[in-house]
Amino acid sequence: MESAPPERRKAWALPPPKRAQWEDMNTFDPTPYASFDRMSSGKWYLAVSDELGDLAGRAALLYHEYNQLGPTNPQRSGEILRELLNPASGQCTIKAPAIIEYGINTTIGEGVFINFGLTILDIAPVHIGARSLLGPNCQILTAGHPVDDVEMRSGGWENGAPVHIGEDVWLGGGVTVVGGVSIGDWAVIGAGAVVTRDIPADAIAVGSPARVIRMRDETRLERADLPDGVPVDALAELREHMDDH
């Protein structure tokens, strides 16, 4: 099958022309609509600027190296995460492979554990609170496109909405969180759920779209199953020792 002629290809499939090329073509200049600040703010934008290309390219090189390293060089892996993520991030564990589109828009709190196969499209800010757990193959997708306006969608316009995940949240394997969602502290999201609206603190939610089935119950604490004398926070002493060293 022959490829579509250039004039029929999707705008986002074409390499972004430099500003001088737009001026030479004497046509619409997308530059004012293609900045990182505009993208991060949730406004409609075009992903065709050198700025966005450089930021995404930098992130791609970092997470590619991170994924290639796997468990072989923990020191370098930690350095890569510090380079990739927002500087406000704490010490966290992310099992390779992982893809974080820009990195600078993703803030991950202290003690977060993320299992294999993470995907974050962070064209808008993503926040994951301290000590949260994400199972394998979770997706956080802040990116959006026009829904009703097909021509605008084909024209390459995109927008985003932030995602906020509170502290001590557990996302089961394969959970998808879309843009504009906030998940409250201590919430649990069942495996395979698609979270399309806010989930309150202490809620247990499952399904697609995710719905709250009950609230966390202090009378059902699993610690009752532990033998007498076994501490609930059994690894606290080990963590303190690691922090000291």
C-alpha cells in the first residue's frame, strides 16, 4: 500500500518545522501555541516546538538508559531518577521498564514503590504522594485530544489535565488514571480499574469506570492476623538504618 501524500498525513506525524521554515512558508506560526508552559497549564497546544522536542528527547534518553540498566547499577539508576523527575521528588523505587514522557512534570513522594511497566504521560503535572504503591503496568495519562472536533484532532491539537494521587494510596496492577483525577489519601484502587473521576480519601474503588464500593474500615484491620508481638511496621528499623547509611 502506498503511503499517503504529504498533504494528507496527520500534522502530528510530520517532523516539526523550525520557526524559520514557518516564516518561509508564510503561513500560520504555531510557536506561541507550542511552549512547555502552555502545555503544562492545560491549554490547547501543539507539540511541534524545539523546546518540547528537546525536553521529551532528554527524558527518552534517560528512561531508555534506566530501562537498559535494570537492576545492574542501582547507584546510576538513582542518579537517573533524580535527573528525570521533578526536583521536589523524594527517594522512591521504580522497577524497570518504565516510561515517563517528560519527567519534569512528575513529582513522586518519599518511599513510593512502583512495580514493572509504569507509563506516565505527564504533559500536565502528576503528583504521587509519599508511601504510595503502584502495581505492575499502571498508567497515568494526563494527555487529551479533541473529542467532538475531528478536524482539530487531526490538526495536532492536544491538551492535558493534572493527576494528583495522595499519600499511602495503593493502585493495583493495570490501573489507568486519566487526566483531571484526584485520588485521596489512603485510597485503594482495584486491579484493572480505569479511574475517570475523583476518588475520596479512605475509599476502595474498583471497575471501569472505577466506582467506590466501600470505605476503609478500622474494625477490619489485617494486623489482627499477625502473631502477638510482631510489629505492624516491621521494616521501620531497617529503613532507618538504610537512611543513616
